[in-house]
Amino acid sequence: MLESLSIRNIVLIEDLHISFRCGLCLLTGETGAGKSILLDALGLALGERADSRLLRAGASKAQVTATFSLPSTHLIWKELDKQGIDYGGGELIFRRILEADGKNKCFLNDQIISQNLMRRLGQELVEIHGQFDTLFQPKSHLNALDEFGKLNKSPIAEAYKHYLSAKENLQSFQEDLAKSHERQAYLRFAIEDVKKINPKQGEEKELENERALIAHHAKMAETFVVTSQNLTSAISDLSQTHKALTRIQDLIPQKISPLLEIAERALIETQELFEEIGRFNEDVEGSPHSLETLENRLYTLRDLARKYQTEDLLTSLETFKEELSSLNHGEESLKALEQKLQEAHQGYLKKAQQLSKARQDKALELEKAIMDELAPLKLGQASFHVHFDRLKEEHWGPHGYDRVEFYVQTNPGTPEGPLSSIASGGELSRFMLALKVVLVQSWAVPTLIFDEIESGIGGAVAAAMGERLKALSNSLQVLAITHSPQIAAHGTQHLIVFKEIKNGVTTAHMKELTTEDRDEEVARMLAGQEITDEARAAARRLMGAGR
């Protein structure tokens, strides 16, 4: 609970220290006395946005300190352990310093912390009911129902996480597969492209050689004629030489025989050269390709090699075939991932259905509990209903597929509709209070603040609201800023805010009222500035009923 609040140099407050007790604490005072300043100051201490305009005129800096005590079971202690913040005394002391230049510092137990952390921790300690109450927002109704029913959402969150993972895996694979299909189409085209021209191993080199032969045919033919004539003459000469040496071989065998062998070898080799030149000449003469045909074929081979950036078309062809074969297994993997997604979807749907059924069961309990609270608040003819819609699948999430909104019917025969749009101001305040009385058991927030919750009501309805606020304060600390004497009569602690003007300077003060002072304050709230004996008597009756 909130133990105390110290405020220095905030708007009209110069130096103020307030101690709070358990139960229902009422804050009253004339309009403009500075009651809203207390909320602004508490907001600063709990991490709300700092505004230098809150600084008291003439002051160089302001400071707000809020002290809380909490049971050892409160979840906030685990967060403090995680943040490494010491809380040895079992207290939480939030302190905020605001300077005139707009700079501000946040402290928790004298350890400096970020404003974000201060705000996050503050939301675990205090909830302020006012025009921005989250229960006015339909998006908060689902969580309110889940908290009321103490529903475990871990299974649906885990199922949704599994479903998302399967969906992302499939989408990623489909993207890769789409690229794979493009690649497969390219490979099939490339394979057909290469096979269409049917290249042979070493063909390009052979064509180059053949082209060279044809290109130089005339010059080689002329050379072949002269060479053939020369070789014919040389063969004849070598033959005569060989014969002459044979005739004289017996004269000096050891000298002539080596010469004869040389002559014989020269004759044989010259004859072989003559025959090879003849065959070569026949090849040139008998080439089956024209130069144009050879050039076209070479161009085709080289153009395709450039197209596929390779030096060996046959090697590339085999590479294309191997890659295409490896990519053909993608469809099997796709089917497996689709099956996993379907299973994950069914798993999520099952958990969502279970959670939805549990919510509908708890919604009946919530409806009955709210209806029980409406009669004491003079709304006995009204009804409360938890309205369910199923979200479109694209909006399903870790909380399931339900959309929940609180519907009310304010009077018999009138149409039912959303709480925020059907109820009038006074009715809305009472519905909000009924909700908070019922839902408080599921909240971890130890302090609840109401800012003029009686707006639009009075008399017996305001008295009934005071009774319910007091009942609510049996479960947690309740602070209520009010102008209603009927509500003020029910407090266990009553603080009054008032202004004092001294030397032309206005200062707001606060003090706790005694029992007699409370009677007088309630009488003032009933009668205004002129407090009559009738007003005092009426105040005593209200206070007696409130106690």
C-alpha cells in the first residue's frame, strides 16, 4: 500500500507530507484547492511524464517521494531482483526530482533508475480510475475476464508460437522453392540448349585445325607440288647412290657398309616423307566441310560457351544435369512442411477452443458477480453481459481467437450495447465501480485511486457508491477524491485540501480530519459556505450511517 507521499515545490504545494492508512481514504476540499495536484505529484513519483510547468513559481527544483510497503509475495520483488535493486528494508521509496531547466532524475531506494522502469513499476502499485480508465477500452476486457477467471494462457501462447514458427518455415521454404523452380527452368533450358548443338569431345580443336588447313589450301598445294618434285628427284638420286655403294661394298666392307646403311636409311625416310606429304595433300583436297561451314560451327560452339560462361560445354552439361537432379527433391520437403503447418494449426485451434470454452464459463460467473453488485448501486434493473466474437484468422494471436467486450442494458426494454457507449455518465461510474469490486480479487495492484467517481450521481446512489467503495477497501487500499458528502461519510481516513494566501502567495495544504472535523467538513459539503445546524445534523446522520 501507499504509506506516505512527500511533495515539495509542486504547483501550489510548498512542502507537504501525507501519511496514509489502510482502508478507504477520502480527499475533499473546495474546487480549486489543489486536490488534482496530489494526483500529478503521485504520477511524477511513479514515472509519468515530467512537465516543468508543475514546478512551483520561483522554485529551482521540485521533489516528490512516495513510499510503499508490500507483502513478500508481491511479484514486484522478482522484478527488483532482476534489475539488481536493493530492497533490504522491505519498503519501496520512489523519488523524483524535477529541475527548472526540464531535467529530472528518478530514484528507487536511493538508486538511480530510468523513467521507463519507474513507470513500469508504478503501474504494478497504483491504478487511477478516471477518464482514462482502461476498462473504458474494449481491448482491455479480454484480459480483465482472463484475470478474473485466473485462466492459464501459457498453452495457447506456446501453441501460437509453434504455429508461427511452422508458418514462417513454410513461407521461407516456399520463397526458396520459387527461386528453385526458376533455377530448374533455367537448367532444363540450358541442358536442351547444349544438347541441341550436340558438341563432341575435342571438337573445337579439330575444327580449328581443319579450318587452318582449308584456309591455307592454295599455298600448301603449291608447296606440296614443289616438295613432291624435289623429293622425287631426291629419291632417284638416293636410289642411284645406294646402288653405286652396293657395287663397291665388297671392296672395302668395313668402310662402305656404314655409308650404305646411311644411304639406305636416307632413302627410306625420304620415301616415307614423300608418302606422308601425299596423304596430307589428299586430306586437304578431300575435306568434307567448306570454310563457311567450319566457321559457323565454331561460332555456334563458342557463342554457347560464352552464354554459359564455360570453357567446356560437355562438362557444364553434366554439371547442369546433376544440379537439376538435386533440386527435384524440393516438392517432398514442401509437403512435409505443409503437413507440419497443418498439425500446428490444428494444435493451436484446439487450445483456442479450450480457452474460449473456459472463458465463456468464467464469463457466466463474472456476469452473475457484476449483477450482484449492481443492485446495491441502484442499478437493479440493469443487466451486464460478456459479448463474444470470433476474430478473423489473420487476427488470431497468443491470446486465442476471442474478442470480448462488456455489454450492458441500463433499463428493461432498452437495447443492449457496449458499456462505453450505452451507459450515461452516472451509470458508467457505477458499472466501473461494480467491475472493480468484482475484479479486485484478481489484481496485484495494492492501491486504487478514484478521481470524482461520483460524477453525474448524488443522494442515495452516491451513498450506495460510498458503501461499495468501503467494501472494496476491505481488499486493498482505496483513495477517493470526492465532492460527494455521501461518499465522504464512509471513509476510514479523511484528508482535506485547502488553500492559504499569505503575503500575496497562494499555498495548498492538507491535513487529516478528526471525527468532529469530519462532521463539519461533510456539513460544508452538504450546505456550502454557510453551514447550518440542519446541515450539521444531516452530516451526523450521514456519518453515523457511514460508520
